[in-house]
Amino acid sequence: MKMTKVPYKINLSEEEIPKYYYNLRADMIEKPEPLLNPATREEMTKSELEKVFCSELVDQELDNSNKFIPIPEEIRELYKIYRPSPMIRAYNLEKKLETPAKIYYKFEGNNTSGSHKLNSAIAQIYYAKKQGLKKVTTETGAGQWGTALAIACSLFDMELEVFMVKSSYEQKPFRKNIMKVFGGNVTPSPSDTTKVGREILKINPNTSGSLGCAISEAVEVASMDPNSRYVLGSVLNQVVLHQSIIGLESKIALEKYGEYPDIVIGCAGGGSNLGGLMAPFVGENIKGGRSSRIIAVEPSSCPSLTRGKYIYDYCDTGKITPLAKMYTLGSGFIPAANHSGGLRYHGMSPIISKLYHDGYMEAKSYTQSSVFEAAILFAKSETILPAPESAHAIKAAIDEALKCKESKEEKTILFGLTGTGYFDMLAYESYLEGTMIDHVPTDEELNLANLSEI
Amino acid sequence: MKMTKVPYKINLSEEEIPKYYYNLRADMIEKPEPLLNPATREEMTKSELEKVFCSELVDQELDNSNKFIPIPEEIRELYKIYRPSPMIRAYNLEKKLETPAKIYYKFEGNNTSGSHKLNSAIAQIYYAKKQGLKKVTTETGAGQWGTALAIACSLFDMELEVFMVKSSYEQKPFRKNIMKVFGGNVTPSPSDTTKVGREILKINPNTSGSLGCAISEAVEVASMDPNSRYVLGSVLNQVVLHQSIIGLESKIALEKYGEYPDIVIGCAGGGSNLGGLMAPFVGENIKGGRSSRIIAVEPSSCPSLTRGKYIYDYCDTGKITPLAKMYTLGSGFIPAANHSGGLRYHGMSPIISKLYHDGYMEAKSYTQSSVFEAAILFAKSETILPAPESAHAIKAAIDEALKCKESKEEKTILFGLTGTGYFDMLAYESYLEGTMIDHVPTDEELNLANLSEI
């Protein structure tokens, strides 16, 4: 007999913030494939990577064997400002769905970056500061990563240069302003402040920019200054490592009430949120302990896992990065306009790609209209306005809960609510007014038959 | 010797959510003056008020004697979705200020309404539903109250009609959309859907509207339908009563760590946040228990407490409401444009007005530039982007902390961080670009010499 009703929110104490990041790679039987130098096709070495990333992050990037990486006390102190994040039982949503399933969500949106991105931003800037660096550069599309980084840089008094895709810079002035509040310099990309930017502008003066171009500009600026490094908010092993804090806290919170997820669901763009949320649960699966189904959810318009190829490819459109073995639609793939900017990425974290390839995970995709329908049902039940990215996980969780209703199974479903949708109101408006367009690329459009390993 | 360091966030459990609202009026030695019928100058009766407000809320409005009003279990269940709200120790801000003062803030912004307004919205809609009503109407300016009400109505499946000041409707499309996501109907005011709206449009077809006009339209629509009532998000006794949950939780949280505030600070527009935050602390002051200084903070451009008169006046610009005895700048006073929309009110809650008049409180005012400077210092230290309204309290808290630095006193300062500034980025931009205008009305502009009791 259960003595205690599970509360709506399971809040851990600050002392329960994990003291170690969990490095899932150490437990993986087959490791994710290494990054390659595109010129030589040799494994990227520590010294090559240190030209772009700070040293301790390179160690983390390459570390496939140490299971627990200590979280420095300074990082834990800053996490305490907004963590542990709440684990919430969606009682109202369950009631509305009339499902016997128990639905939990780990809510990462209660900080000013509006998403889980702050977890890795704080870690990356801590290590950069420790190394004596003065400045970091990055690119941002939708703006969550840039905002998280601006907050982290303001905490460590680190200079920040953000190259923001010009179309986003113009369409999302609020995002730009919020980064400026925290002291970040924001430059619309392409710009005339870099060599690569000037070249692009010469060829196409009216371009609205792309993430690939913004990456190229950010890397160029970082590489010109020995006190600068480039930082990235997803895809990389180090980012998935930092985000493991989401999964670790989730596991502790659920265990407190004797719960364990039968299903773990996360939206997947570059993979940072899902990689972090699922890490300890996948670890259990691998070790043959308790077992969970793991589901990655992506937009139908950018179906890297569900329809892409598992090959070596560039991480960026500009082809200046190392090669990663991952599920990809090709580095030249430009997804149709979609309001989930955070999920418009041609590839996928090598860790998630490897696990998916080896059968440890499932993946599914949804059109954006179906995702927004789920988002609104969720908002009206749970009072939180979700980010469109996060709503992909909501949609999958609702579908699984409805299956439980049919099969009369009391499964425990955990999904990651990565962020809030306050800066996505135009997207909601488009859905409410019935003008939202769902694009599912045809096989001809994807043209994967011609996509071969780089 | 202190054994336990006070954590960054003091999270209460859901079981610690208060079971009673605290009715400060019961402990006040002299009670706030009653609402008067402007035609007769008689006290508004229960039956008169029930034409506009639902019955149980009228009881609460008129109740000067019952100290504890039970919070119905259904309301407490809904509070559990987002409450208790965190009490946060501003360690980083203290460090930046190099102050010996201990600064705490009660953060009410972690819900989709972005402010404390949801506390009263849920209560008001619960009582409306219980009475069998089908619909409520209200007005909104900046939009927090309308959003909170839309969320509450979606939880109770109650129809909602919001009259939104036309200038806000056009300038803040995101706010309008968020209300629509939760199912609220939003009409720009003045509109041709009401008699009063049509009359105003006939005289001035190009008017951008006013809060006074929006109130008139909302009241008209409510009064046309026996299943409708009008609801209001501030000023009224009932609203201050519901918001007492802020102060009650604050007191419990601080007591857990042996803390008691020497100073309690809140921004004050209509008074709902400050009235709720300070209630139990003022109660102690009155009873001669522990003692706190209470400080109300308002914009220099709308200085109702610091420069207004304590007289009977209309609560609205349209002069259709009962008269309230309060500090007022006159119901015809139109404050200069200011980015703190929630503080642009000519009057003040009768409870706060009475306490201020009787010397239980202090009040101060700040220009908006000085408030935004404080907001940015706070954001960079504490990672939270505050609403401009809330930043008034931040500014006063910083000033008090700096006084402590000078006097080397380790005072405990508590302020209310009522909400977040995600929808106020244009205001931040204006500050950062140096185009913000500070307006402090001259005595001639206020023209209080000619303001006499209605």
C-alpha cells in the first residue's frame, strides 16, 4: 500500500544536486565513433581540438572511460541558483487524457535562458575562465543557447561574441535584447567583421544568413585570438556529459517515491537534452538492470534519426568542422521553415546516433501541427506554455499515455520539458489561426540515395 | 554558531502551502474605510456588490473580522502545480554589493502568467465556478492579469472575455496570443461590442483606449448576463487576501532558518503584491511582536502614495465603480508613459492606503532609469530577468543593502520579485540604448491642489 501520494512537484534539496556528471560512454559496450580530421581522416587529436576548445573540455570530449566526472564546487554553487529543477507529476493532464499511465516531466524551463542550455553554458564558461581565457564566441539560431551563454558569461565576467543568424536577429529582436542585457555582444551573421562573412556578403549581399555561416564566423573570430575559444551548445560529447545532470536528478527524484520510468521521452535536435535525460536510464538498460524504452522525437521536416543515414559527415553547413559519425541528412540539407528552431539540425549527437544504431533507442517524428495541438492541451492542463521543441516530447508522451488507456496499463512515462515558449508566440498564433504549414520532405527532396560518407 | 548554511532556495513542501488566507484587516486596529455608492455615499451593501462580483468574493471583500479564511482544497490542489514559490537568498547580489546585509526574495514569476497574479485568478475563478457562473469578464493593460485569468479559466473550463487596452493589444501581440492559447477571448478596447465602447468610438474613432474604458466595457458585458461576473486583479480587499499566501509562505520559509526580515519591500501599483507579501509581517508589527520596516515602492511618474491625497475617489477613470478611500492622484490622472504598466494606477489598495496613513509603512519612488539599472545588476548576479514592476522593489532593496554596507549592519532584507520581464524587452532595449525618458510630474502637472474628495 502506498502511504504517501506522490506530490505534484518533487523538489530535491540543493545538497542532492549531483556531485558528478555521468559519462554514459564509459558504460557503452561499443563506443561512439571518434571525430575525424576531414583532411587526413585521422582521429582528431587533443592538441588539434585544443585550438578550438578549452583543454579541460577537450579531455571530456575524448574521455570514453571515466564513468564519473566530478562537478567542480564552483559550478555546483551556480547550479544552486536555479537547480535542482522540478520533477512534476502531470496529474491534470492524466485526468484530461483519462489514462491509467503516470506521466512525469522534468522541467528545465525555470531559468531566464528558458531551457536546459544553461547547464552546459555554466560548465563551459567555468572551464574557459579556469584556463585564463578572456572571451568565447558562438553562434545561435533560435537564441536559447546564446541567452544561456550570455547569462553564464555575466556570472564569470567573460567576454562573449554571439553570431546570430541574420533572419533570427531581425525576426526575434527580444532574444537579441536579452543577450545584451546580460552583456553579450550580438552580431547579425553574415557580418563584415570576419573574412568569411565579407566573402559571403560579396557573393550575396542580401542573404539572411544560416547557422553554418554563423558557425564559420564564430570559429574564425575565436581562432584569431589566443585568449578566445569557440563554444557549442549541443551535439558534442562534452555537452551531453554536462546535461547528464538532468537525468541524474530525474532518477533520484523518482526513486524517492519508488518510481522508475517504463518510457523515457525527449525531443532531439542536436541531442543535448535527450542525451542528458536518458543517460542514467540507458546506463541501466546496458547494465541489464531496470529497463526503460527510450524514445527520441524529432520534427517530420528534419528527420535525421528516422530517415537519415549513419555515416561520417560535417557537423556544419560550412564544412569547416571535424567529421562526426552520426545520423545525418547531409550537411547541405536545409530543413523547411519550422517553428522549432532548436530541432532544425541536419545531424545528431554521435552518442545518440550510436545507441540508436545499436538498437538501444527508438525514434519517431511528428508534423508541427500535431505538436502544437499537444502543446496547447498540455498548457491548458498543466499551466505551463511549452517551447515548440519541448512539445515534441509532450506529443509522444500523450500518444504513449493514450496507448496505455487502450491497453489499461499503468505505465510510468517520463519526458523532458526542456523549455518555455514565451518567445514563440508567433508560432502559436500561426497554429491558432490555421496558417501553420506542415512540411514532410519527399524521398526526392531528401535525396539520400546520393548522400555518401565524407 | 550556525550549523546550516541557508540554502540558495528555500523550497517548502506542498503540504506547507498555507491552509488559510490571512485577513490582515481582522488584526488592524482601525479598519480600512468601506467602499461607498457614489450616488448615495452610503456603504456598498452585499447585495449591491453581488451584482458585479460573485457572492463568496463579496463576503471576503466585506469581512473585517475573520482572521483566517480557509483555502478550499480544490484551490490548494491547483496551487500545488506551481507553488510553494521559491524563497531565494541573493548570495551573488550580496557579493557584488559587498554588503553585510542578507537579501532574500520571494520569486512569484515561475508560472506562465509571469507574475503573482495567478494566485488570485485561481481563487476568483474557483468561487465563480462554485456559484454556477459560466463566464467572467475583465480588463487588462500590460497583460499579466489577463494571462493569469486565462490560465485559471482554462483549468475550470470557464468562459473568459478580456478587454485589452487597444494600444497594448497592438503593441504586445504576444500577450494577446498567450491568452488565446489558454482559450481566452481578447477584444481590443474600445470595441463596437459594447454600448460604452460604441459611444467612445463615435466621439473618437482613432482612440488607442485606456484602462478606464476597458473596465467600463468589461463591467457592461458582465452586467448584461446573469451567468457572468466581472473580476479584478488588484486594489480590492479580496485580492490582497488571496495574495496573503505570498507573505505566509515567506514567513514559514524564513522561520525554517531562523530568519526574520528587518525590512520588507514590495512594488506597489494597485497593491496586490505588496499587500500580500507584507500581511503577516504587518500583523506582527500591529500585535507588537517582532518588528519590520515595510516599504512600498512606486514609479516617480505615478506617485500615488508618496505624493497623492488620502480621499474618497473612483477606482476607475470611467467613474463607474464605487468610491474607495485611498491615496490617489485623481481618477482622471493619466501617468506619463512608463514601461511598468502594472504600476500605472492612479490609486492604491484601501488596506495599504490606511496602513500608510496610520504610519505602519513607508513609501518611496524611483525614476524608471534607476530602476532598470538595478534590474540589470540583479539579472547579471541572480540570472533572473525581472519584470520592470518587480525591479522597483529590487532598486529599493539594493539601496537598503548599500546603507547597511555603510553602517556595517547585517540586516535581513526581504523583497517581492513579482515577475519576469520576458515581455518587456522593448523597455530593456530603450534603457540599453539610452532612449528611456524619466518623467517626474511637476506639482502643476499633478494639480493636486484642485483634487477634492468625490
